[in-house]
Amino acid sequence: MQDSKPLWVPSAETVATSPIHAFIERCNAEYGLSLADFEDLHAWSVAEREKFWPNVWDFCGVKGERGARVLVDGDSMLGARFFPDATLNFAENLLPGRGAGDAILFRGEDKVEDRWSWDRLRALVSRLQQAFAARGIGKGDRIAAMMPNMPETVAAMLAAASIGAIWSSCSPDFGEQGVLDRFGQIGPRIFIACDAYWYSGKLQDVGPKVAAVAKSLGVPTIIVHYAGDAEAVASRTPGASTLDAFIAPYEAKEIAFTPLAFAHPLYILFSSGTTGVPKCIVHSAGGTLLQHLKEQRLHCGLQAGEKLFYFTTCGWMMWNWLVSGLASGATLCLFDGSPFAPDGNVLFDYAEAEKFAIFGTSAKYIDAVRKSGLTPRKSHDLSNLRLMTSTGSPLSPEGFTFVYEGIKEDMQLASISGGTDIVSCFVLGNPLQPVWRGEIQGPGLGLAVDVWDDDGKPVRGKKGELVCTKAFPSMPVMFWNDPDGAKYRAAYFDRFDNVWCHGDFAEWTEHGGLVIHGRSDATLNPGGVRIGTAEIYNQVEQMDEVAEALCIGQEWDDDVRVILFVRLASGVTLTEDLIKAIKTRIRTGASPRHVPAKIIAVADIPRTKSGKIVELAVREVVHNRPVKNQEALANPEALRLFANLSELKD
């Protein structure tokens, strides 16, 4: 049933004081337009990309030379070039501040607290820049880091970007092979790692792993002190030195920022790699900066001095998104560790103490808070919090309700979706429109987002493929080790000619918002009818007896049957009555077609390092096919739970 009222409606003051409102007025004045609302602005931003993107550049104060041309070969998705004459430096744009004001705040579980001023950050960037340059590292060289989400990681990335080196990172919980599957493909000139880290109250020793990875990569290694003994780890690692020793010869001085082309490579990000070796996705400095500024300033309303938090690791693209908040003069609030150590209040304690304006997290975290029985709305002062964002997987309608009932009533909730592929979002929130239960507010500005059926025709009120029909600045520059572009084309352009097909199963709503029903390659197809897995999760995971669920299609009798795996709450067993209750919930909440043929209890559900469940890997195991890259998983041992199940043989 369609909700009759939105969960949140922006006040007149919210609208009038938002940066996006000022942006609309700017565009109206400059071009004699009469844009009245977000829908008007979006339509214009797509139709007039050569006017929209320069205005984003100017409005957000990008430092650099814009050049005369805005867009060349704009009708070609793969051939389009934005700002081909421009020069800029990403790091220069992320270091607008000076002085003793807070640039970065850091908490490592309940073990570490630290505050970094703009001057402290700039000083470390300067010393690292000099140390990198002294070792001959420059434009196009790769710097790889296996690091926690801590200030030194941000400084190292900025130092790399300042000289035109390409940054790539993962979190220290990756296994040795998982690290090598990524960094081994890109040939880094230097490797950066921590000495240890905290997770769930326990000290995690990474010394042997660091030594093994460093030996395999065969490059100089920098050991950053965090939770262990950096000197001891360095002494046992071939070609290693501590960070302190690495920068010791250099005094902080004014940072020299190398001017670079708009399309110069900045980041190498990696696909999840659960069905093969991860793809190495290369993103440009200009495209990343402009897209992030647009999302943070216009869609999120981020302003200088505000506190920006995102619960992420350095192995997830939301880390890259988070650090761009520096470009708006915001204070980054970093956290590393478990969000439930020592208990589920830890992030809300942080939000209250530091007065977060924006709290970014995952749908899984919101659901975990809901199931823990916590009500931060009652236990914490979150009066400064004006925006909560959620990504990683679709946020269920019940998750929307909980945010407003359990966390805070008078704030915007933005479910967002995009990915590593574009290091940003295709669909997200904006402060000018209401928030409707279960819906993403709308498409990103400048992005020609649509939903198409299998015949390549736009559909409304029906499920289809999420596509983007025009080129945009944050498309990848290329895939690494893909000289003819074949892997790149196959990833996004095989389905529809000259149209980006993102691989999400989506649907427009009557409010102009969107619902993501899951990944297209995980979509179920019983009886030839496509069903999104999120539609099933939205029902079953609301039951107190079910902690988590995973759904696949099993090839059976020349068709596909729906199989639902459930991880049950503590003390709960899968009785016939519970099976019946689950099926009834799915039948009434979704449809009879969604009801699984089998429901099976499992002790654990495999997930990636960023917390996403891996439906495809489970599907491979169920069909006795190999899972090629289990190193991409946080808990690969869980896959064994799905092998050779007797329940799936009849």
C-alpha cells in the first residue's frame, strides 16, 4: 500500500538556506532561466551539460584552470571528454584550510581519540610529498595502502595526489591473497601498512601478513604506527621503514601542487572480486572532484565547518567519497573498528560529542541498530544531525521508519546508490524534496538516469535496468590492464549500445523517486518472472526471529526455484511453524511469486569486506561450481555451509 504522507518534508528555511537553492538562483540569473525546483534543475542539468558542469565548478570554487572547452564528443559514452583543456590538482582542492581549526577527528573504537588541525594535516602531507619525490615517485606511479580509516591514510593519499601519483587502498582485514589480488595487478612503487589495528575490542596483529605482502610486491614499505609496535613490524618486513623514519629528513614547508589534466588518474578502486580477480577501475582527479563536490555541496548541503561522518573502511568507495568533504572545508570524522564495540552506542556517542551534521552509514548497520533494541532518539542528543545517508544495500521501508522513530524525527534521510564503478551515486537525496518511505529521493544532477525494460524502452511503475543515457564526468578513465578497453565495454555497455547499464534492478515511483530491488545478476527468475531479492529481504528481515537472510535462484527441473537461507536470532530454531510464518509474511507483504520453495537455516552468511552479502558466490556453491576469489570475503569459511545440502536435492 502506498503511504499517504511523507516521512519528512523540508521546511521553508531548509530550502531557502540550502546551497542547492543558491545554485538554482545562480543558474537562473546567469542564463535567464526560471528553474523552480529540483525537477526543473535536474532536467536542465541533463539537457545542458555544457552549462551545468562549469557552474558546478565555479559555484564550488574549484581551484584550477577550467579551460575553454567543456565537453567534446558528448554524444558518445565512451568517447566523451569533459574539460579537456583544464588543469587542476586534487590535493590542492582538498586542502583549503590553514590554522588550528579541526580538519580531521579520529576514533579507533574506544581505544584511541585524536584531533588533527589543518596545519597538522598539511605538515604531514608536505613531509610525505618530499619523501615520495625523493624516491623518484611521480606522475602515474601507484601507491598502495593497506590501512585503517585514520588521519595518516588521508595524508598519504593527499601527498600522492599532490605529485600526480595514483592512490589505491584496502583495509587491513583483507587476507594476504586478497591484498595481492588487488595490488599485485597495479605494480605499486611503494606499499603502506599499519602495525596492528583494533576490532571488536581485540588487537589484530598484521605483522606477518604485511611482511608476506611486502615480499611479494617487492617494493619499499612504510609501517604506520597505530595499535602495535611499528619498529618491530618494520624490522621483520623486507625493505621497510617506519613512517617516522621515512619522513625524518624532511621539514614541513609549503606544499607544491603539480597541475594535472582533468582526466589524470587519481584512484584505482576494485570490484568486489567474488566471481573472479577484482577489476581495477581507474578514476580521474577532475571527474571525482567535480562529482563529489556536486553531491556533497548540492545534494547533501555540506558547508564549511560542518562535521561529516561516514562509517566506512579504506576498502570501500565511501572512504574516497568521505575524504572529499575536505574540499568544502568540512571536518572529517573518521572511525575505525567495530560499530558495536564496546556496544551499539559507540557511533551515536561520537555523533553527540562532536555534533555531526551528516551521519553516513549502511542499511545493514541501521537494521542492526534496530534489532539491538537501541533508541538513540531517546538516549542521545542529536540536535545537530540534519542528514543521515544509507547505502551498501537497499534500505527497507521498515528501515526508513526506524530511522525516524528510533534515531531522529526531524532530519533528512537519504538512501543513496551508485558504486565503485563511478566512485559516487547515480541516485541519492536532496534537501528540496520530501522523503517517502522506502524510496530514494531521485537521480543525481547532471546524470541522465532512467529505468529500461529488456527491449531498451523506458518504463514507469515497472521494474527494469538502471541505466544512464549520457556521459558524465566520473565515468572511469579505464580499467587497469585493459589496453583495448574490452573489459570496460563488457562491464557496462554490452547490454545497450552507447548506454551505461549499471546492473541494478530498479523502479521509478509515482513521486519521481526510485526503489532499488537488488543487483540484476542476482535477480530471481522463477517461471520467467523477474523478482528482486531486496523485495524478499524487506519482508523476512523485519521478523524478530530472523537476524539476516540471503536468497538465490536454484536451477531446478528446467526452471528456477527460489531458495531462502536464514540466519536466525539467538535461541531461535527453524520450526515448521516458523517456516509457515516466513512464507506467509512474504506472500502477503510481497506476492505469492516471491514465496521460496525452500527455507533453510544457516549459522552464518558470507559477505564482502564492506558488509554486502554475496548472493552470486552462494549460488555458485549451491550449483557445485567453484568460487574463484574467496579472499574478497570477510568470512569465506561461511561458504562451506551452503555446499552439498541435502535439502536442495529434492
